[in-house]
Amino acid sequence: MSQILTANQAAELHKSILAYLSSINASQSSTTLREELQIGDAFDEATCKKYEGLLEKKWTGIARLQRKILDLEARIASLQAELDSAPSTSRSKQAHNPENWLPRPSPTYTFKSHRDAIRCIAFHPIFTSLASGSDDCTIKIWDWELGELERTLKGHVRAVSGLDFGGQEGHTLLASCSGDLTIKIWDPSKDYTNVRTLYGHDHSVSAVHFLTSTNNLLVSASRDASLRIWDVSTGYCVKVIRNNAWIQDISPSFDGKWLVSGGRDQAVTVWDSLTAEPKATLLGHEHDIECCIFAPPASYKYLATLAGRKVPPPADSSSEFIATGARDKTIKLWESRGRLIKTLTGHDNWVRGLVFHPSGKYLISVADDKTMRCWDLSQEARLVKIIDDAHGNFITCIRWAPLAKPDAVVETSNPTNGVPNFQCAIATGSADSCVRVFK
């Protein structure tokens, strides 16, 4: 019989066996084994203590590894079957067609400079700048194409909880909000000078968004159970919308006519931004809402099919479908009038961020389980990709890079329905204090 173990490995194994026999008081077996293996008095009581428990640890470790191997083999078999079932032509197209692009498992860049958890990120709509806000009370501006830190903005005295770029065309501004009850406006054209601070909320401000990317109206959500709409050119609050619980997230429709909010009351509300009246309340989550967004018109054809509609809504309708994520670990797809279309399960912890693929085909989610998940809306929202350990800690936010050329379109298979000429890049932020860009 060939020797599998080296001499040193065999000696270690023999000592572990002797220590095990000694621990179970099998003195006769221990004495016999000592004689047969010719282990002398050098293996004394102190040495025995050193090896005690080693054999059991190795044994249980092997059992755990065997289970892990079986799980991985099953997953590989499932992925291979999925790959084999896809036509080879569609696989080759996916590599070249941006409509089918999904993030790679490894990030292109990892930005490290913050001293605490990242809460929010935002892309500049024109330049290759990416802003990140953190519990360390700072905002950092990165060049996401070069992978470099450009500057650090200081002004907030509590955690920065929300960021968004917007403002009048040709004069982009950065808005930030914080647990210090304020919203600050920064001017990139003036080296990100803090040009205005907005006061009015009575508690922590959770999120901020410009109603559209080309006007001066900004909406904010707060723990004081209110939404406020601001004119950033004057600093005045022009509208207050009252809710009945802490609002954790707010998103506008692409034309700014509608708002969707969610928070601690486990309800999602659709608001008319002009009249401040609620249009619908979406009930179904079993825990606090963490994120909510309107679906873009490019996804209407897929979501209409999921909803059982024969004809998708017109592309100029801005509030047809909504996606929400919550602490109940689920993602829900809704018609904006309140009907639940589908519940997506798979995350093992709070769902913290959602973004629709610009082609409308996919929904991408991030969560406290450290994963990024891609759901194919053209296949009844089937989970088609998981990026495990996308970060080393909870993933708190996700954003898609801005349009490459805002006025251009790329033709899809339906020549009457173009999609924006987008860039294939996603940024995520995490409690590991890192910002990552996936390209």
C-alpha cells in the first residue's frame, strides 16, 4: 500500500490518535498503539494536552467542507444547466449588446477613504464624477473613470444620508441631506462650494432627489414624517406633504409629476407632486420600507406582461409601475394603483437598494446580505445572476451611471421603442466604508 502521508504528517496523526484515546480513557488501546508505533516517553502528558481535541476538530472540519462542496457542486450544476439551455447566439450577443449587460463579479474600482459606513452615492450627469456620503459626516467626490479621489466636502455635522445631482440645465448642483436636520446645496462649478443650506425639517433628513435632472425643484424625506419640496434657487420650501410615519426613501417619476415614498409604517405611497395629494397606497410588505423607485418606460412591456396586460402603457406615462424593497427581505413589483404584481424572494437580509437596467429588461438589487442580485423581467422576474460578497459588509446603496449622450437612443428589437444610450457601469456603497464601481 502506497504511503499517502508524509513522515511528518503521519507522526502528527499518530499523536492526535493517542491524545484522543487518552481523552476517552482508552488506556489499553493507547498503550498498545504506543508499542506498535514505537512512540516513546517523549510523548508525555504535556504533549498529549497539546494534541487533545485536534482529531475531533479535523473530523468536524472535513464534514463541513464536504457539505460545502456538495452545495457548490449543486449550484454549479444548476448554473451549467442554465447556460446549456441558453442559445449560443444569445450568449455571444450578451457580451456585445449593452441591453443585456450585467455587472461582472469583480469591481473595476474600489474607492477607500471614508472612515465610516457609506450611506449614499450619486453620479454627476455629465462629468465622470461620483459623490459618496458617509456616517463620517463627509462627502467625497471621485473620478470613477480614473479611480481617483478628487476632493472631500465638509459641512454636515451628522451622517450624510442622501445625495443627488440636478438643477437647471448647464448649471448642475449637488444636494446632500443629513441627520443634522439640514439639506446643503454644493456648486461643482465653484469647486463644490456650499452655496445654500435649507432648514425646515424637524428631524433627520433621510433622502433627497431633484424632481427632474433639469430643474431647480428638490424633494426631501424625513424622520419628521414629512416630504418637502424646495426651490433650490431661492432656498424656499414651496410645499409640505404630511405622512404618518418616518419616511426613509423618496423617488420621483422621470417627469417629476409623481413621487413614491416608503418608510416605517410599512406602506408605500404614491403622491401627486403638484397637489400633494396621495394617489395610492401600496400595502403588502411585513417590515419597514428601505427603498422604492418608479419603473422606466423601457420596462413597461415586461411588467405589463407580468401584470397580465395585453398592451403595455404608453411611454409618456410616468407612474405605471413601482419596485420596492424592505426589511422583510423581499422585493415587490406593483402597479401604481396599488395592485401587487409579483414578490421576489432570494435575499437573506434587508433589501437596501434597487435600480432598473436602462434597457428595462432587468432589475438589480443590493442588500445587507452583501450580495447584488439581477432579476430578468423578460423571464417573469427570474433571478439570473448573483454577485456574492460584492462588498465585505452590508450594501447600503446602488446607482447606475448617467446616460452617455442624453439626446441619443439605441434602437432595440422594436424600432419604435428606443432606449437611452447608457453607460454600462454601476456603483455601490457599503458599511465596509468602500465605494465600488462595476463595469
